[in-house]
Amino acid sequence: MQCAVMPTADGAPVLVFDGGCAFCRHFAELSELRSGIAGLQIRDGRADHALRQELSQRGYPLRDGAALLVGDQVLHGADAIQWLCERMTPSDALLQLLRPLLATPEGARGFYPVLLLARRMALAVRGLPVDPDGPAAAIR
């Protein structure tokens, strides 16, 4: 199944993030504006139900992490963040700090669970479920 946003007209990568998470939103916005990755676009997967459902049907649920659409490829979770960080030439201090931690496959896989925990906590503070497609009261 071809994803509705893949590929973009200009072939630019698209980061699909959880807009309900303040940490995720901040990282996505900084990545779009200050990562140095040409044409990077961000999409709020929590707000875009059709995109979220399509990615979930393909095996990339938002509840398990961000997705990065690159050409015909979908990278998910640690792989998505690693791809971004490996290619960044950040002008922002936070991205400069995160880049060396997440730019290698080993670093991304090791540190990504910490990011998921921060996401869970941020969503819990807002009363949002980790799975936007699950029962509204379920915070996993």
C-alpha cells in the first residue's frame, strides 16, 4: 500500500510525530527549522487520523514511536530518529546535544526507550492516551 504522503512532490523526508507530546512536538519543530535537513516536513500524526491509520495498518503505529517517510521507505521509532540525527547539521543547542547520542544505530536503540518514557509521562500529564487509536482512558 502506498502511503498518502509518500513520496512528497519534491522527495523531501516527512517526520510523523505525536503532536500530543510536548517533547515530540518540540523536537519535530526544531528538526524542521534548525536541523539543516533540506526540505524536512513534519506532520502531527495524532491530528492526522488518515495518515496515522495508514501507517498503523502498515505496521508503524504511532503508539510505538515516530515514523519517517523517506522516498518509498518508512523508518520507525529509533531508526527514524537515528536517520534524522545522522544527517543533522543543527544550529540549535538541544539538537547539538541529542545528535551525538542518537546519530548511530546503537545510540538510538539504547536511548530511544528514554525518549518513549518521556513521551509517556508528557502524555499522562495532559491526560492523553499513548495510543491515540486505543480506548480514550487507556494510558499505557
